[in-house]
Amino acid sequence: MSEHIYSSKFLDMHYEAEKSLILYIWRETTAEMLSTEYKIELLAIVKFSEKYQIAKHLVDTQLFAFIVDIDMQEWVAQNFYPHLVASGSKKFSFVVSPDLFAQVTLEQAVEGGRTADVVESKYFNDIEQARAWALED
């Protein structure tokens, strides 16, 4: 069963306790998002990930339009992923944006910020395939 745990102008989060999974749904308003607002959203993710000790993350970025620049990628690497890894995160399953540039910058932030031997990431075009992979043991 899914519990809606967070909502903002840019992001919705749903928690599935029995699966240790959080679903993040980024909104199209991310096209208007400022760097400070992106940081606030990521810190909210950290808060809930630490609170619930989330192992699996299903991230719907189909409408994600924020460009994660180099400075933000560095911030993410230093201030986001280390907290998620410390709280038990193991898998990040992404449903990717059709906006190729937004997708590439997001992938660069993900790949630059995590430790490959600790956390697995995979990208999908279909949310059901992404969910199935995230839930595999």
C-alpha cells in the first residue's frame, strides 16, 4: 500500500513500507525551479529516506525539466548521495525524461554522485519495468 508523504510545487513522494520503496514523481514545474528550490527538494528526499531507511528508490523524471549544472552536480555528490547511502539506499530506478538534455544532466548528477559498488542505478522508459527492477532482490 502506498502512502502519500510529501508534496510540493515540484515533487510528490509516495512511500511503500512493505517494499522499502519511495516513489518520487517530478512535476513539469521543474522547468521553473531554481537551484535553491532543487536543493530543498533533495533535502526533503534525504529526510524521508533517513526516516524510513529506504533501500529502493523509484524516480519518475518523465516531466523533469530542471538542468542540473556542474555546480549542482557537485553539491548533489557531496550533500545528497552520501546521506542516502548512509541510510541504507541500494537501488535507484529512473523513468527518464523525453527531454534529452535534462535526462543527460540528471544522469551525470546521478553517476557522479553515487558509489557504484554501493548503489545500483538503472534507467527505463516504462514505469512498470522500472518498478519491477527496483523490487528485484
